[in-house]
Amino acid sequence: MRAKSTMNEVATEARVSLGTVSKVFNGNASVSADRRERVIAAADRLNYRRNRIAASLRSRQTRTVGIVVPDILNTFYGALVEKLENLASASGYAVMIVTAGEDPQRSCDRARMLKENQVDGMIVIPSLDGSEKLMTEIGSGMPCVIADRISAKNPFPSVATDNFDAAYQGAKYLLSLGHRQIVFAANIPRLWNTQERVTGFQQALKESKIKPNVRIVGMTVEDARTSIASLLNETERPTAIFTSNNLVTLGAISAMHDCNIEVPNQVSFLAFDDFEWLRLLRPAVSAIAQPIDQIAVEAWRLMSHQLDGRRISHPHVRAGGQLIVRQSTGKVPSAKGKGKSS
Amino acid sequence: MRAKSTMNEVATEARVSLGTVSKVFNGNASVSADRRERVIAAADRLNYRRNRIAASLRSRQTRTVGIVVPDILNTFYGALVEKLENLASASGYAVMIVTAGEDPQRSCDRARMLKENQVDGMIVIPSLDGSEKLMTEIGSGMPCVIADRISAKNPFPSVATDNFDAAYQGAKYLLSLGHRQIVFAANIPRLWNTQERVTGFQQALKESKIKPNVRIVGMTVEDARTSIASLLNETERPTAIFTSNNLVTLGAISAMHDCNIEVPNQVSFLAFDDFEWLRLLRPAVSAIAQPIDQIAVEAWRLMSHQLDGRRISHPHVRAGGQLIVRQSTGKVPSAKGKGKSS
DNA sequence: CTGAAAGCGCTTACAG
DNA sequence: CTGAAAGCGCTTACAG
């Protein structure tokens, strides 16, 4: 294992020109079999590794795309990133994943770093609040796809769950169980996807002539826990709770434990966003699952089209959510009181 | 927002030489205040963004480190990556995260890609099996730190939980509750860290003159579930189960639900590796928490020292695990039978 | 403190 | 099919 060798050294070793070596490594056909073999043998002997930094500088493309994630520990984003990397890799693209810790400023900084590293494109999940600054940072020359947290006036192609419909579906389901006092526990209304979920929820309730009850419970698990615990201690306790995302779900479960709520006998519970351990809880939690696979595939399609300069016919993709009924949702308790009915 | 501008254009705009602009952007002090300001103003006017690819080619450093992760959805690795990125970022390093899907071959491919992209160093968590190939791929010129899945003859500095001690602690705790039939449910024995956990468990049992019972239950949640379910259906059911990692934990919880086991009345349950939702389960699951923060900090320290060419005095760091007692572990049921005692 | 020039390791027209 | 040369956008000695 010698020190790093250059393409020039390979050329010398193979007794060909530098350009010929370059062609071999770029799969260019116009190289005679003889020379091709000599190059490969020489590269092998020298344990040659191409310097992509140099290649990128000249060719003006890195074959790398950046992914900006607000929080890699959120399983939804973790799963999305994993799938995106596989898709990119299959198309010969490397992926640079950066995290923003839900901090819009850091999100801008990271996007800037990706640009400075000359990524060919970016798949971005904006962090809380200011996505405007982020969008101007990205600029207009850069192929870009916005995922999950889309906003009304989005300058880039985007993919997300059909949040309105998914929340609407969930609300309809709870209504069908007889619930009338349903609280939608939303993280923060500034996020456009949360806003859509709120609207979907409201629409369903309005269709049943019921006044929708939306509670803003904050962005952290702890905020959600406190907020939902106090909700559960009110005199007019809801008969069903529908959470807006997986962080709120975590907080809600804690709160129900704290308040010794029997689920679903006293309160039915429906989560937006499904993940593995929801089915391990007792009662297992019913959920609206987001179509992560589809979101990843569509995001990559939109990216891929931009990278290849192909036209995009439908730049704003919405994928349908799916209701998964488990044990945490049940018929509304009859009016005979709040007592145990197990 | 014009098209991309170069450092040369900034120089022209600011009426200084190219070298002066470079100095300003590299924080080099030897530039007069007057010129510095002109450069900054010009760069601002042209909306200049430095091309790090070009800078890296000449300076032979990218100020980027790669992180190879076997599975980003494993919360342990997710948390580790998040912390590492913050530490790197604080030192002015960007991070390229790549995932390997627990595939050793892909792990090699990704490491190779990182090298081709000229990362200054790599923090590597090997995937299952063959870490030898991976190590030779990384080679000897590259600053490298192995995290979590260390192996006996590790050519690079490494950080991991003190797995032997952590498992020993867990076993001792179960023994102190009176358990004598304890099964250690291990994923795969080929992973060195699993091996260490097995050995720690065995040591504790041997000290109490009890024959250790280790079951290999496979690497996936589903394998673990099936395997542990059949274990629970045996006539000589253990009174306590100790799982070797979070995937096995997931499988074990499923299995106990399937078999209607009362925890901890019939079987006590202790998990290796703690994470948020373990405390949301009922009963909340006792666990050995790995010192993720410490592992991240030490990994970065080892990387940082190598990047700066400083000497490393203790290249193999072990951080202690911590027992967290919740509700899933209790005294061994008295001999009066397997009946309910709630 | 400043600038002109060389060069990092590749790719890309271009001429043969 | 092949090679010699220019050049990608920076940083880095070097001379002044």
C-alpha cells in the first residue's frame, strides 16, 4: 500500500497519455482494449484511487446531492434519509446528509456549506419557521426538492403527504366511532404541514356540524406532555385525542400515563405518523401512516429530473396517508359516566 | 441574484489581487483594513460563494470528515451521528454521513467513496461481519476512529461502551433480585461488542456459580421475536431476560406480548441500550444506558487529535454504561408457581 | 502588506 | 483511437 498515486503516475506506468487514463475511468468507449487493460493493470498495481475533488473542479459536477434534515432522530426523517440515500446511490450519486437541529439559522448555514461544496442538487426538509431565508440561500440556480414541510408559495418542486386528506381521514374515523369531543393536539401552527393537518381535521368536524377543538401543544415532547396533561385534567375532558406528529404522540402517551387515563375506554387515541414501537405499546396505538417510501421515490424522481435537465410535469406531489387501526381507538364511552367500563 | 461569481471577479471588483481575496476569505491577518473592507463589499455585491472544491484541491484538505453508519434508523447510531456532527461543526469541519444498511460490502463502497471525495478523516461504525476488508479499504494514511463496534485487533483508535462491564452490571443486578434462570438474548456473536457483552454476562453468572444461558436470536427484530417467543414457551422458562441491543429488545417486547407474559411478575426484563420510548411502555423497561454523549465526545477527540497531528495517549477508550431501573425488573417469583401474583 | 505566477489532479476540446 | 495542451477556481510560496 503505497502513498496516494495520481492519474499521471498511472499514465506513466501504463505507458499511455493522461487523457487515455481519464477516458478509461470515465467509461469512455473510445479506448483500445489493449490500452484499457494496461491502464487497469497499472492502476491496480499502484492502488490508484481517483481524486473526485479534482475531477469535479474541471467537470463542474460532483455527482453528489445534499440532504438537509431538521432532526435525524425523528424516525420519519431517519427513514426518509435512508431510502433517499439508496435511491441516489443506485443512480450513481453520493449523498451528503447534514442536520439542522430544528434551527432555521443552522439550516441556512448547512445549505450554504452544501453549496460551497458544489453539490449538484439539494433535497431539503426545512426546519421550524423561516424557510424564506433558506430558500433565498439556496438560490435559483440549484436543483432543489422540498420534502415534507412544504409551504404555500414554494419556489421548488415538492413532495409531501397529503396532510389535509390524512388528517381528514383520521378525524372521520374518530367521528365514525361516535366521538364528538375530539381534540387535535398540534405542535406548532407555523409549520405548513401542521397547518394542513389542522385544516383537514377542522373540515371533517365541520361537515358533522361539530366545533373543532385544536390545541397548540408545542414542539418538544416535554411541552406536549405538560400541555396534554393539563387538557386531560379539565372538567370537560375530550373523548378522543388526535396528535399531529410523532413528537406530540410521545408527549401524549406520557401525559396519559401521568393522568392514569384508560385508553381507549376513557379516551381514544390516534397518532399522526406511524412507527415501529407504536404497535408494541399496550394498547397498541392506532395511527395515520405516512407513505415514506412513496415520498422518497417521488423526491428522488423530482431531483433526478432536474439533474438531467428533464422537464417536470407535476412539480408538487402529494402522497396519501393510511389509517392503521390498532387498540387505542374505540367507540365513545356511553353517557353513563366516566367510570371504568373494562 | 446573479450567476455564480469567482474569486477572480471579486478581485477585479475590489481592485485587488486574487491572492488578497483569498487571504481575506481565509482569515489571514496580513491584509490592510482598507482592502479587506473593499473585498468584503465586493464579495457581497457579487453575492460571492467560495468554491471549496477548488480550495480543497490546492490546499489538499477538505475540512470534511466522513461518518460511516451501519443503520441510521437505529436510534443509538442516530443519536451518535447527531452529536458528532455538532462537535465537528464546532471545530469548523463539515460532515459527510453515509449509511451502509448493515451490509459490509456497501460499507466498503461507501468508505471508498468518502476517500475519493478526499475527506480528511473518517469515523467508522463497521457493519456486520467483515471489518477486515473495510480496514484495508480505509488504508493507513487516513485519520480514522472506530466507534461502537470495535474488534480485538483494531488498527485504529477506538471508542465504545465498556460492554463487558455494562453487561456484568446488568447481570449482577438481576442476580441480586434473586434470579437464577437468566437468559441473555444476543443478536449475533460475530460482532465483537456483542461478544464482550456475552462475556460480561457469563462472568457475573459464573461468580455466582450459575451456568450462564446465552441464546443467539438473530439480527432482525423479527428473528428475535420468533426466537424469544419459542424460548418463552419452553417448559423451563427463564425468570429473567436480558437483551443484548435495541433490536433484540424490540423483538423481545413483541414476543412477551404474543405469549401473554406478565412483566415483571412472570419474567423480569432488562434491556441493553436505553431509548426514549422504553420509559413509555407499561411496565416501563429497565435498561443499561450507553454513554452516547461521552462516546461522541471521545470519538471526536480522537479524530481531532489525528487531524491536527497530535499524539494520542490512550487510543482505546471505554466508557461506562449505566443501569436505569424502571418497572420491568422485579424480584424472582417465589416457588409457589407461575400463577398471577398481581 | 501586496501581487504575479505556479500548481493542485483531473476533464475536455482539439488536432492528428 | 491517441496525445499534448489548456483550464476548472482556488491556495501558496516567492519576490518586492
